Amino acid sequence: MKQLTYAQRYYLRKKAEKAQLGSVNSTPAEPITFDKVKRLESININEGMLRMNKTGLPVDTLFSYEGGIPVGTNIMCTGDPGVGKTTLLLHTLSNLQLNNKKLKCLFVCAEMSKIQMYKYMQRFPVFGNVETLFTSDYLNHNSKDVIEQLFEKGYDYILVDSIVEVLEAVKEDGGMSQGQAEKWLIDLAVKHNEGNNERGVYTSFLLIQQVTKAGVFVGSNKLKHITDAHMEMKREGERDGGGTYIMFSKNRNGQAGIRFGYQLSNSDIYYGTIVEEGDEEGGEYSLNDEE
């Protein structure tokens, strides 16, 4: 009989130990009940979950067929650096707050300092009406606790800039893996989507996420799965500030595959044409002035 090598004996021993450990720790699987499997017509949905709110900007037509941002929804926004993700989405959130006084809107700023945001507000005064969490103000606290406790107050719309920075802080403070941090974020979003907060509001999240130089989404597909819409901001060429457009590659509440042109100025955003795929002409939109 051929004698086993040391390495072979070692791996056989480890395999046996693992098998023994599995038998000790194994517990009978809980019986599965299927009482939640019902016809769609029997689903009980609160009418409040079907509402949406308008920003008063032309982009309302992109977010949904009805024109507005639905409650209890998650919208992922990706785009190249410098394309204006923060500016456009904060402009959207600010006008949402301006046109709906009873709403509570929150901006989670994890990438910019107070000085940088103050300069932004000088250019876009409308930014000043949104509650803002600067994560840099709470470096001596656990990031996970700060975010959870603040969200518990109940916000109608929350803009997070960006997912990468928030997850990095949570991982570092809580000793989590990437997968654990992503699961925490998903669970948190779903909890507030369903109105489980002090105000009982169905929170919508606008989530800014980074992409690689090749335009590849940063993060696992788990994050994509919780989103009802994926909003992409792109630039047709290398022209600074020109040729930029918004396109939803996924949108369960509205149309996808439509290019909506926009251009950033020093103090405003110009919304231009809508162009459907294969159509070289689009409907013109005039500049929507801030009120």
C-alpha cells in the first residue's frame, strides 16, 4: 500500500475535522410556510406608497410616467467624474424640498467638506434649504450608528454621496467586510422604503455610486438589485461642460433608453433635448429657472 505524503495526511485530517464540526453545529432546518404566496390581486398596499412628489424641473418626466419622484423607491446614479452627479441630484433634491414644504429631505455628504459645499451654495442658493449630514463632523462616532439614528427620524427623500465612501466608513468603524456592509445598506434602505421609521414615511433614496475609468459599476450586483432605477450621466465627448446627458438604463417607474440633455452653468442647469434611441430629433425644453 502506497504511503501518503505529509501534505495528503494533513488535508485528510482537516477534511475530517471540518466534517465533524459540521455535524456538531448542524441544526434541523425550520419548516417553510408559504402563506405569503398569494395572487397579486390580494396584495394589500397602502395608498401612501403610491404617491410621488414633483421637483418642478423638466427631469420629473424622466423619473416616472406620471412626472415626479415616487416614494419608497431607490434610484442609483452613476457617471464619470466631473459629469455633475452631485450638482444635478442635489439640485433635484433641493427643488423637491422647495416645492413640497411638508417633505423632509436629507443630503448625506461623505465626499465634500463644509467649505466646498458652502462654495457650491453660493453658486446654487437653492441648496441651502436641504438638511445636510457631513460625515466628517462625526469622525469620533461609529458611522453605522450615526446614519441609523439619523435615518430613524424619518426622511421622505435621502441623497447619499457616495455609496463607496459611506460603506468604507462603516466597514472601518464596524470591522465589517464589504459584503456585510453592503447587506447593512440594503437592509437599511428596505426598512425605510417600507416606512419603518419615526414618521412612518416611505423613504426614497437617491444613491450616487462611482464607476471605474472603463465605466464599470463599483460594487456587487446586490446593490443593483435593490434599485428600482439606474440613472446614468454621461458625456458624448471630452468637451468640458458640453455634450452631457442623462439616460435611465433601468426604470421600473418610467421610460428607459432616452437621452435627456443637460448642461451645467456657473449658477444653474440647462435642460435641453430628449432623444429616443434611433431618433436624431428631440423635443426642446427651455431652461427651468429657480424660483
